[in-house]
Amino acid sequence: MRRESEDELNDQGYAVLEKVSNTFVQALRSFCESAEGLLKEDGQVNDDLLSLYFSCLRFLRTNEQIDEDYAFYLLNSGKDLKVKLFCINPSSRLEAGFKKMDSTICFSATMKPQEYFDRLLGLDEEAKWYQLPSPFNPENLGVFVASYIGTSFKERSSSLDDLVELIRQVTLSNPGNYLVFFPSHAYLQAAFEAFGAAWPDQLIISQRRMMTEQDRQDFLEHFQTKSHVVGFAVMGGVFGEGIDLRGKRLVGVVVAGVGLPQLGVERELIRQYFGGERTGFEFAYQYPGMSRVLQTAGRVIRDAGDKGIICLVDRRFGESRYRRLFPAEWKIQQALSIDALSNSVGDFWLSHFSH
């Protein structure tokens, strides 16, 4: 397979094949048969062999039911070659599973837009959709869009100083604990270093790659009721969802960028499958990115008594194609300069301090 796809692998690092070759399938079957024999004979379980055996077995079983919703590709991974069956569109399989049940309830705080989830989840026309109002007072949340800063990949270096100044002004408006989220570790690290150099007296902490459970706990322990820390984290990571910092443990979130996933073979397969230009881009990049943004923004208000702010930083947040994806209860304030943003955020906190 490597020889047959050598040109594509050399040019773009991956190659999409029409089907899995019979020779490869037979080789996997032979391996599984041999592995089964070894695992039965050996009194002690070899974890590496067992893991590889189950990976090959899953591949073979998946290959037996592949159709146009799947893609088979090879990916250069250093000196190794990665072989993968990728499910581009899971809707037909989910639909078949739903039909075996008397009823199904799908729920999430980020199931927008409806047409996207309708198609991916394989929901039929009779499916009922309900959008429930937030149980929290919308007046307790300030949502600000800093559309004067560009955070696209090409703009990140030139706009970094402006972003650092924004983070500083937002976090000074009401001293407390804040999280700043980025779409990648590289962008995070650049902003973390620039902020630390500009404001060395401010306590800042950063998410690292491959953090242990203890590392994560240590990170969150910095967020106490009377502390003033600015944490830098990655959208879609361990701190972008599933954390519950109530009250004054977290008073604000800054989101740098619209959360677009990085370019890659699987994102491109999704884009091509769903229609190339507009719909393909939305399904492969825009909607998954906005899900990450909304999950991240959801870290702020966790209780009826919480008060906090969300600052979305990117020109694209001012466009209708993104604004239509915002929660209905958000009262957006758009800022076209750092002074306008500082004044709006300051007014929000002042209105709550006076109550």
C-alpha cells in the first residue's frame, strides 16, 4: 500500500484509498489467529500484544460494514505508517440504533444549528426539537465581542500585543480569576510568554501538554475565592469543559478565536463529503469550532448567584454566520476598540457592584 500511494504520501503526508486491499485484510486475519493462539498458551497476558490484537480485530469488523460513509486512508507518522478506517458520517448507523429503541432523547447545551445535528445524528422529520431557556438570570452575564482584533493564523503575530492588552484590561476591570482560551497550544504559549513579559507581577498559569490528573488538580487549585489568577488554556481541552468553578472562583473567560479545528486529513474528508465549499466548511470546521467556543463560554455561570463576563475575540464573531449560533439569552455588546471594551466591561461590573 505504501508503494502504491508513495507520490501522495510524499506530497501531502496522507493518501486516501478506494478500499482496503485483500492482501492487507488477509494479513490482519492471520495475525489475529496467531495472536489468539499465543494469548491462550501464555499464562501471563501481554498487554502490548492484547492491545494490538483488539485494534486489528476492530479494524476487521469495521471493514466488513464499510460503505460510502467511510474513508480508508494512510498517514505518514514519522517513520511509521498509520492505517485508518474513518467514519465521516455516522448518521445511518445512529439512525439504525435509534429505530431499535422506543424513544431517544438527545440533549446538549451546544446543539446548534439544528440542521447540522439533524443530519449528523440521522434524526427523522418527526423528531421534536425543544430549546429550553437558561435557568440563570441573563443580566448576570456580560458578553462582549472584541471584533477589532483578528486571531486568524495569519494575523496572530501582528495582533498579539493587542490581545495581551485586551487580556490585561479585562482582568483588571474586576480583580479575580479568569481563564483565557486559545485554539492551539502554540498560540497559547506565544500569548502566555508575551503577557508574562509585559505584566510580570500578575500571577499566570498555563495548561501544558500531557498533564496528569494531579497536574490538572494543581492547576484548578489556584482558582480560589480570594485569589487573582489568569489561567491560559486550550479550547476543547480538559479545562474547556467539565470543570465547575462556582462563585468567585471564576469571574470571566476570554476566548481568542472561533475555535476552528486544525487542517488535517479527516477534516478535509468531512468537508469534501458534505459539499466542498460552504456546507462542507461549516460541517468540518465552523460548527465544531463554535461548539468548542460555547462549551468554553459555559464555564462562567455555573450557579444562580454567579456573575461573570465572556469576551469573544475575533472579527468573525461580528458576522451573522457566527452570531446566529450564539445562545438566545446572550445580550451581545460589540466593542470596536480597547477603550470601548474597557468602558463596557467596567460598566457591567459597576452595575453589579452597586446592587
